[in-house]
Amino acid sequence: MSAEAQVGLGIKLGRMRRSFRGWRGQRPFWGGLLTLLGGIPIMYFPYANLTIGTMTIRMATTAGAGSLIIGVLLVVLGLTMWFQPHSRIFAGVAAILLALVSLVVSNFGGFVVGFLLALLGGALGIAWAAAKPAKPVKKRTDGDADGSDDGAPEPAAAGAANGVSGTTDDLSGTSPDNGTNGRHRAG
């Protein structure tokens, strides 16, 4: 491979990595991944065979179909967190509930591994919040050319925002109106 091809490949990989990072930042990626990974042991262990030497141990239980359904649903909920981030709270709550049900139905939740992964993934899905867009910088208009606008609200606007009488409902005596701004003065 020539040096030019390696540089082109490096640029392409860097672009793909930045693109993936942007995609990952717009959704509860880690919550979805852990939920998806939690479903795999839950649906795998009831159908697994463990071979030790010539002896085969089958872990099949009577709840094999229930384990398969719970595992598939957890995988689907993990994918839902990725591809439909607006429904992350529903998917997170459902993942937590399915993880709890898997303790009883599916070999202690895939021998606790699947249970913990799905529980943590559901919690991360619920806790994730989209980044708020940055507020645009306010440009000066021609009327503000003298710099008289210091960004403070007008007295009438401050009174209207605080209540009917223009006073705050804060009874602690610490409000921006009296200059304490949440801090008590000594003395």
C-alpha cells in the first residue's frame, strides 16, 4: 500500500469516526448497548449445552420460551434506544421491568449477568438527555450602539415576571432583587 493510499485511508477513517461520534452523541448509545447485551445471555443460557469432557450438561428449563421472549424484547428495546431516541424513557422503563422479570423466569436473569446489564442499560436510557443547542449570541442593533443595554431586564419586565405586585415569592430574603443573589451577607 502506498503512502498516499494510507493517508487517504486515515482521512476516511477519521471522518467515519467523527461521524459515528456525532451519531452516538444524539442518542442514549451506551444505554442501548448495555440493554442489547443484557438480552443475549438471558436468551442464550436456557438453550445452552455445557460439555465437560464427555459429559454434557443441558441448562434447559421449563421457562425457555419466556427467556427467549424476554431476551428478544431486550435486544429490540436496545435497538429502539438507538434508532428512536425520543422513546428512550419507555424503552428504559420496559428494559428495567423485563430485567426484573428475568430474575424469576430465566435462570436468575442469565446468571445475573444479563439482569445487571439490562438494568444498567435501562437506567442509562432513562437518565440520558439530549444536549441543548447553544443559545445564539445577541447582536447589537442600531439603537444599542451607545452600549446602554447591559443585558439586565427592564424594571417593568422584572416586576411582571416576579408576580402581580412586582415582589418575589422568595421568603428567604436572598433574591436578585435585593442584591444578595442567593448568598447571605455576614454582619
